[in-house]
Amino acid sequence: MKKNNTSKSRLSLYCNLGALLLAFILVLVIDATHNPTDMLVKVLQKVCVYAVVAVSMNLLNGFTGLFSLGQAGFMLLGAYTCAIFIIPDEVRGQVYGYIEGGSIVHVRLPLIVAILLGGLVAALFAFLIGLPVLKLKSDYLAIATLGFAEIVRTIVTWEKLGPVTNGSFPLSKLNTFRKALEGTPFEKFSLVTPYFLIAGICIAVIVLIIRSTYGRAFKAIRDDEIAAEAMGINLAHHKRLSFVTSSFFAGIGGALFAIFQASVSAAPFTSAMTYEILLIVVIGGIGSITGSVLGSFLFIASSEWWLRGLDSGKFLGISSPVFRNGFRLVVFSVIIMIFVLFFRKGIMGTKEFDVVKIGGFFKKLFTETVPGWLKKIKHKEAADQ
Amino acid sequence: MDYLLPGISAGGQYALIAIGYTLVYGILRLINFAHGDVFMVAGLMMVYATTYMPLYVSIPLVLILTAVLGFGIERAAYKPLRSSPRMSVMISAIGVSYLLQNLALYITGGLAKVYPTIKFLSETITIFGSTTRRVTVITPILVLVLVVALVLVIRYTKIGMAMRAVSKDFTTSQLMGIRINTVISATFVIGSFLAAVGSVLYFSNYPSVVPTSGAMPGLRAFVAAVVGGIGSIPGAVVGAFIVGICESLIKGIPEISIFSDAFTFLLLIVILCVKPTGIFGEKNIDKV
Amino acid sequence: MKNILDIENVTMQFGGVVAVNNLSLTVNEGEIVSLIGPNGAGKTTVFNAVTGVYEPTNGRISFYGEKILENYPHGKMKKLYAGENRGMYTERMVKTPDRITKLGIARTFQNIRLFKSMTVMENVLLAMHVRRTSNYFTATFCLNAKEEAANRAKAEELLKAVGLYENRDDLATSLPYGKQRHLEIARALATQPTLLLLDEPAAGMNPQETEELTAFIRHIRDTFHMTIFLIEHHMNLVMDISDRIYVIDFGKLICSGTPDVVQADKRVIDAYLGVSEVD
């Protein structure tokens, strides 16, 4: 029995890794055959960014049960930290053109280092803010972290910080993976591949954390704080770990977002952004990593791509005056409300995507369900005659 | 004085919104994230209503429509989730907020809509040597009247008694034969109505309404409710005046004026960490 | 016999209500000690004080001769305090429940508190987290595989001991009630305690199950060399199993001793049955 179980889980592990590899090859092919400005490329890049942030939020909200709404704030910290260090020297003066004395940062870091640094800065701030706010109960925590995000957003635009953050002006002309890999043999694979790899590593680490003994402790805290504490789990310590880890990856997500846009300003990192990420997590299923990834894909692909027609007057071949600017988002929010109200568990619930299970599902579909239907139809026909 | 008066006025407007938060939280233990957007929608409705009809018709109409909107939101988005975890309801509230903002964005086409001038409110008057609009003076008075009325309703009417009972113990009051749904609807109607009044006063001070107009005042009012002790009506009013006055004073100092919002949130975090139950809040003990 | 748990003059007051009033009791190594009393006598409150869930208002608790909790009326309680021995204790030393568990006191809950999203196995493994030697980094990158495997083996053994091995991959909350109680005990044992606190382990059990539980508790004491302190209402179980019994009523200790002594004590009978007016 036991042996059977482990070999089964091993099989599904290999199958899933295989599926991941397949996805990676697909990404490589897309990179090799598409232009940087193609919609597919843009969408996939953004999906990777959002997937990291959504999964990091899921770690905190879904697995540890801490309802935090500070994600946008940590993303902003990551994005700014990364951006400051990846402005090419030759345009630095121009970017900081409105600031008296220009930038005081004269260091330029490789992209990967800057991204990591973004994550670390976000984690550091999370540690500091976590000291007071993690003691708060559910909704108070939510509102305190939301407030923190808003504070951060104001502070970076402070003119006194201009020499570092460029005040209220955007940090633009950032280095990108495309530019960084120019002239190297990887040039062809510089569109989606780097995002895919970084997102993949981040998500893999989060999955490992969740599967470790610490992940179990997080889940225990979510299920029952009092029992968890009675079983020897230091609540403050573990909540902080989860919060700091989640913010670290949110920071990395933010850094990727900065690179994706090649420019950063404080404007997009509002609470609305946090809400969007939360809704992604909900659509995918709170407590499911693959759900969050899937949710990011569906969310970004439909809002940026599939539902575009709703804004421009023509959708699925139907044109109507109703389809004008903004209609896409209305339809979209209605879809989300339907999810929130009627499919509360999201697409995946707390389950994870599993190739073997899906294979099993199709197998069942074709060996049992479909023949069952056919039988029913036949019976009905017979009865009708 | 130049900063204190607008502060008191803003405080009054926040108070009207904050009461909506506090009432709903008291009864459902839900942060109604959509409340700020209801406030914004009230502003937009006013814009559209005044293009078709005179002010004396449109103001009452908007107040009623907003109350209906609050009622509708509760029935559609919160009632189905009555027995699910608090987090689901909060997410639903965020979803409603997202929907209202996007709907507003669609209807306005993303353009700022000019708020109608209500002559009586925006005339300038001079008081204590500083010139200001009449709305600044009227707001605190109106707030006081409305709050006293509300407190009387809650204290002396049957529905008010039911509201108090439900906020003390949801399940028991249900068992005692209180119609929970009626009470909750009443709460949302009152909250939205007050938010609509607040929106008339608030937008009279500002030139226009945009879909995100509700977010910031909404959050500030929420902070006010928390500072005062969420669940307590006098708390919400006191908190709102504190938030409004602080905001106005900080806006008056050019070096730090951009921190007026940041300060509000700092106040929130500090209050939450020092006294999470706010100034007038009650303490709850978890039973093991 | 070595004295391991020492509760000295503990008073717990909530607002104006004195839930536990100047209670002193000891538990010795290897004993099974019961705490009984009518409903609302303050038994669970005693457990909550020992495990650090509540902060005692006044008094001291020691474990293996070492002080783990001490408190005196302060803050609001300074005025409100209605208990005895004011001024006897002057230090404030409170430990969070997790630290007390780490010292070797584990408990079960009266109203079962299993981790509902986890399997039986995971519930037990979780309890071993407190004795981990890995850190966040090594655990994440599976550098503690050896420890994890050892823990799994230990958990399997524990589950076999409580008869839940067959259910190890079931969700904890899908178990029948009696088995959930067993799992709670297994989970508490997994924290490797020296003192086990059982809060009404037989609640909701029928006589036959209760009898099995009695044997089971003895079995745990003997195989795991455990000291057991329990709260229970099933008098058959209590009288059968206990080495010593403490009886409290309205938060006050009214009687203590061996089962025979307690059974014969008039105050105990009065507490349970009420005082007859004829006497």
C-alpha cells in the first residue's frame, strides 16, 4: 500500500516536471519566433510577473491565513530598488534631469543582482513593519498593511528623496533582459525566457517552503492559531517568516514588473493593484499554487488580450455601441464577482494541478463517462422507438 | 484658523462615511471596502441627475438611490456569503469595489465629471475673520444633527434595539426572533444614505468626480472609524474629526503636505498597535 | 517521587469574576492525577493557565522545580483584584504557550482542535516541528531529509500506538469522534512532552469507549513514561485510573487525595449534589 503510494507520487512528480519542461520548450520557441512587441510576448511576460506576486500572496493569505493587503507596497519597494540600480549610466543624467544635482547613486548592477536586491529591500521593510502589525487580527492586519502600502507610495514621491527615487518623476529607460543579453548567444531567447525562468525559480522555492516542515507550521497557524501555539509553534516567529518571505517574492515580482515596463513610477502601485492580485488568487483558488499561476494567466490574458475587443467596438464578430472604452473591465469585474459569489473555491480550490490526475480524468471521461452517456442516449432512443 | 475650519468640515464629511463603516462592522464584522465607492457613485449620480432635473429634486433622489444601492449591494454580494468565512465576504466587498469603479469608468468614459454647484453651499462667507464656503460651516452642524438623530434611532426605536442586539451577539439575536436580514439591510440603507449626504457636502468642495474619487475619502473614513473604535458611532465621529483636522493641518505646511495621506495611515497603524480597539471600542476575549 | 508540576496559589480573575481562587496543587513524576469538579468550576482555566494561554492574575507555576510562570495583580487588576496573597509574588514572568510546550508540557483540548486541512499524518508531523534541528533554509531546500524521514518513522510508530495507522492519509476531521480524540493525544505526544494534560478526553464517549480509553491512558503512561494530569467528568474513569484526585468548586480547592478519600469526602458530595437542607 505504502510503496504503491510513493511510487504513484513519484510518477506524478516526473510527469509534472515533464509538463514543465514542455512549457519551457514552448517558451523558447515563442521567443525564437516572435517580436518583442507581439501581444503574446507582452502577455506572457506580464503573466510571469503577476504569477510570482500572486503565488507570494497565496503563501501569506492562503497558506498562513494572514490577510495582508500590502502586496503593492512591497512590489513598489522591489521595483524602485531594482530600477535605481539598472539605469544605464549614459542616460542616468537624462532620467534624473529634473532633480537638482542629479542622481546620487552611481552604481550599476547586473539585472539579476538588482532583482535580488529588490526582493531583499522589500523583505527588510516587511520585517520592520511586521514587528508591530503582525500582532493584529485578520481584518485589522489587512487594513494596516494596506495603509503601509499607501505610506510607501507617498514617501517614494517625496521631493527630498529625489536624488534617489527621482521624486514624482518616473525612473525610465531601464535596462531590460533584451538589452542585457544583446550580443550573447542567448539573445534569441531574451523575451519571455528570462521571466519564465525567474518566475519558475521563485515559485519552485515557494512550493518547497510549503512542502517543508515550516509550510506545515504555516498551515497549522491558518487552521487554528491556538492549537498551533499549543503544539509549540512560535506564532510571532512563523508569521514573520511567512510575511517576510512573501514580501521578498513580491519585491522580486515588483522588480520584474519594473524591467517589464522599462520604467517605474509610484502611480500604478495603488491598493487597486493589490486587489487585482488578490482577485487572481481567489480565481485560482486560495491555497493552490498552480491555481494562482493559472489565475494570473487567465486574468492577464483576458484583461490585456482576449477581451480587448470589448473596448474597441468589436468582440467575437459582434459590434455594438456598448463596446466602448472601459466595457472590458466591467465585463471582467462581473466575471470576478461571479467567481467570488458562486465559485468561492476558485478554479483549483486547494488542489494542485497534476498531469497524472488530469490524464486520469480524461481516461475516466472516455472509458466511463462518455460510454455512459452513449448508453443513456441509446436507451433513450430505444425507449422512444 | 484657516486650516482648522476646512479640517472640521472634512472631518464632518468623513464622519458621515465612517458611520457607514462602523455600523456595518459592528453588525457583520465586515470591512465594507465598497463603501467608499458607494460614496463616489452618489457623487456621479448627482452629476447626472442635475443635468436632467432641478437641484431640489435631484438631491433627495440621489440620497434615496444611494440608499437603494447600498441595500442592493448587501443583498447581491454579502447576503449569499452569510455563512462563509469572513475573508470571503471581505473579498466580495473588494470585488464590489472593483466593479463599481470599473462601471463608473465605463459610464464616464474615464473623464472627470464636473460636480454641479449647489449655490447655497458654495457661496463664500466670512467667519472668525477667515473667508470660506458656507458648506464648511454647515457640515459640522448637519453632522451633529444627523448623528444625534441616528443615536436616537438606535437607542429608542425597535430597529435600533435590534441593531444593538445583533451587534452584541449575532446568533442569539437570531434565535430570539430578530429578523437578521431586515436589520442588516437597514444598516446598509442608513450607512449609504449618510454616505450620500457626505458626498453632497464633500464634492461641493471639489470641482469634479472621477471613478477613483471614493477610494481615498473612503479609506480615510475607515481609518477614522478604527481610530474612534470600530463599532462605536461617537467613536467614528470623534475619529473622523481627528483625521480631518490632522489632514488639513498637515496640508497647510508645504514641506510635508504630500504626507497628509501617509499621516492618516501612520495614525492608523499606531492606533492599531497601541490600542487596537480604538478610543471607544470594546475588548473581545477569545475563548479557548 | 519527584515533583514535576507545582501550582502555587494561582488565582485567575477575569474582570470581577474569580475563576480560579488561590489554587495550589502538585503533580509527581509518573503519576496520573485528575482534576475534577462541577461544570464551571474552573478546571479548564487551570489548564489554560498552566499552558500559558491565560496569564494567571496572581501566583506561581513551576515545572521540574523551575519557575515557568509568575504574576501579581498589576494594571487594571491592581484595583480589581479580589483574591488572596496580594503582595506575595512580585515578579511578572509569562511564557507563550509554544515555549511551555517546548519545555515539555503538552495538552489536548476539550473541544477538539485538530488542523482541519491536514491529514492525520501531517497533524502528528506538525507537532514534531517544535523539536526540529533544521532551520528555515535547510528545511526549504530539503537538506534535512534525514530528520524528516526519522520524523515520519516516529510518527508512523505513534499512529500505530494509538491505532490510527490505517487512517494516516485521511483528513483529520474526517475521522470519527473517538478517533479524533486519539489523534489529539497522539499529536500531543509527538511534541515529546514529559507531562501530558488531557482536557476531558472521554467527553462524548460511550461507556465501552471510555473503558478502552482508560486502558489507553494507562498504556501511554507506561510505554512513554509519561506523567498525566487530566480533567474528566466520567467518574468511573477518574476513580479507576487516578493515583490522586483534586476537586475544585467555584475555583477553590475543596478536597484532594486518593480516589477512596475523595469519594468519601462530604464536601465533594455536596459540591456535586448540592447541600441538603435537612442536614
